[in-house]
Amino acid sequence: MQQQHSKIFGLRRSAMLEAILILGVLTVIDSVFFDGTRFFDVNPHPFWIAVLLIAAQYGTGEAIMTAALATLFYLIGNVPPIPAGTTRYDFLYQIAINPLLWFMVGWCIGELRQRHIRERNRLTTELEESTRREKLIADSYQTVRTRKESLEVQVAGQLTSSIAAYRAAKAVETLDPKAVMQGIERLVSAVLGPQKFSLYLLHDQRLTATIQHGWTAGAPYLREFDSFHPLYQSILGTRDVLVIANEQHEKILGDQGMMAAPIFDPATGAVVGMLKVEQMEFLSLSLNTVETFRALAEWIGTALVNARNYQTVRSEAMVNPEHNLLSYGYFKRQSDYLARLGKRVGFDVSLLVISLTTPEHFSDQERITIARQIGEAVRKNLRMVDLAFDYQTNGQEYSILLPATKTSGAQIVRDKIARELERQIPAARNVQFTYIVQGLYEVA
């Protein structure tokens, strides 16, 4: 970019100052060291220095200005009388010859300098245009390259998302409510890819957030929606799929999300919860995305209801088919029955509780395997009347009812079970148990 210079009447201020300074210095030198006639009889005249220097440096306008200043410094108060024997025309020629030459030579050299300046400005302009074109081409190339890489990542991401969606779908198609909730989070992330989403379940006339994916501590999203909230009324009343692109839906959603859909039981039509997306790429919000979101909500509803129904049935069953042990619900009835029967008939009833130490170190599948090994140890080492149960519903504690067995005998049973479990479970797995013996009824 060309530098801007301060100008007066179109002439550069620096040229004026330089010309006046040079002429002033030459005039002072003449006054101090010479006769004070401003080099009237000197040829070539020293004022040529200012004229030639300014013309070669700045161009025509400044050269003419310097020639005019040199003429003023040369003639003002310095015109000598006409010498004897000199005609008037010869005298005028002697006076005017230097100023005329200054103007003529200044103009010629100034024009040469102007041509150089114009050529320089043209080259500078072309260079700037070339630089702009180069930057534009580089930016365009970078944009195309970024777009290409983005498309490559998108294609690869679609393939990865398809695989992830398949795996997440398998996780949802289970009858364990905990695994279903984990699978739902993976499924929504794989299929829609939102930054923030949540799952609400209906409980006591409130929608309560169960999954809060991507939420931060200061997120403005409500953890519960009561029956007076418009979002609750729309989800449970009209069962609409709400999208922020719809003006009416936007008012209902407010600042709580971009999409919301009811989760309902496909058999009865009863709403059991709500799936809500709080943040996702706006360009991803299309009709296809909305339909996918609707299908996901229906799929999640089916998976949740099936898991709930299965857990209800399993809680009422006698045997837990996963652990191959008697169920916790049956343990309560059977332990109360044996305690009362022992009191009536007169025999001891003892209980051995086996707790898994550090259960968080094991996966759900590993806990199932450990529970089955406990059941196998009971069948191999105890009597037919001794019964093994799930002591809790979390897969971490197991119990063995020992009818007609004192607590001292239960201690012997504990040692036998511990030895059998050490034999069945390799030491490398680092599975440890805690054993507690207690008497449910003891004959006095």
C-alpha cells in the first residue's frame, strides 16, 4: 500500500522544507564566507543543488516550486545596478538566465521523475493485486481442502456412526433397565449426534430427567416439568413431536431445547417419558432428522416398556434365570416362612450372606457369571433343603438359607462355600467375598 504524505496545495511538505533549508543554508554561507551577492557571478550557481535534488527526488511540481523559491532567494534584494557599457537586454539576460534554466531543467528532470513514480505506482498496484489474488487463491484452496477433508470425515463418520448405531441398538434390545438406559444414550448419540440431549421419565405427575447427556453445571434446562408446564401438557396431552422450526412449537419449547418427543407404550398408548434434544448442529435439523427423532422415541418407548414388564415378571418369579438363583422377592417370603416354621416346629434357621467386594470392578456379565458359580457351589456342597438366593437386586449380594442349622454349623458351611469358590474362580480374576453368618431363629 502506498504511503500517504502530508501536502500543502498539492505539494509535499517535506519537499518545501528541504528546499527552503538548502537555499537558506547556501544563503547563510554566502553571507558569512563570501561577498553576500548570493553567488551572482558564480557559474554554475550553487542553487542548482536544491533544484536538481528536489526535482530528482520528488518530481515536477516540487521541482517548479523549488525553482520559484531559488529565484526568490536569488533576486529579492539582490539585483545589482546595470554595469557601465552593458545594454539593458544583456543585463536582463544575465539576471534571468539562471531562473529560466532552473525552471526548464527542473521541469525536465521532474517529468522524468514523475514517469518513474508512475511506473513505480503501477508496479506497486500490480503487486498488491497479485498479492490479493494469491491470497484469494490460497484461501479458496484452503476452503476447498477443508471442505474435502470435512466430506471425508463425514463419509467416514457415517460409516462409523452406522456401526455405532448398530451396536447401540443391540444394547437397547435388552431386558435389563440399566442396560437399556445406557443403550439409549449411545443410540441417540450415534444416530443423531447431538451435543446435548436428555431423557425424562414420568413419575408422580412429573417428568424427571434421568439421562442428561452433555449438560453443564450452569445449564438452564429444567430437571423436572410439572403438569402446569406447557411442555408437559403438550407431550402428555397432544403427544406432539415439537420442533423449534415451528413457531408454535418454539413458544412451547422456550429455552429448553430444539426438539422434544413423547415416549409411550405402543400397546396402551400411555406416555411414560420424553426424549428432548437441547443442542445440535442447526444444519442437521431437517425433515429427515425430525422423522428419525420420532422413530427413536418410539423405539426407546418399546424398549423401556419391555424391560419394565420383564423386571415386573422377574420380581414375582421364583428363579432369576440370569443368575440361576432363587429371586430376591421369593427370598423374603421363604425366609419369613422358614423362621415361623422353625419357631413352631422347633428347629434352627440360619442365614449366610455372601457379598462381592469391590463390585464396581466387574461388568454386569462378570457379575452374572459369579452369581452362577455361587449357585453351582451351593448345589455341589450343601443339602437339598439349603436354598441360594439373590439377596439384593443389584447383583452384589447373595444369601443361603440353612434350615435346621445352628450358627456354628453355618460357620462350617461358610468355610466349605469359600473353598469351593476359590477352586472355581481363578486367583488372577481377583474376586473377593465377604461372608456374614446370622441366625434367623434359634431354638432356646
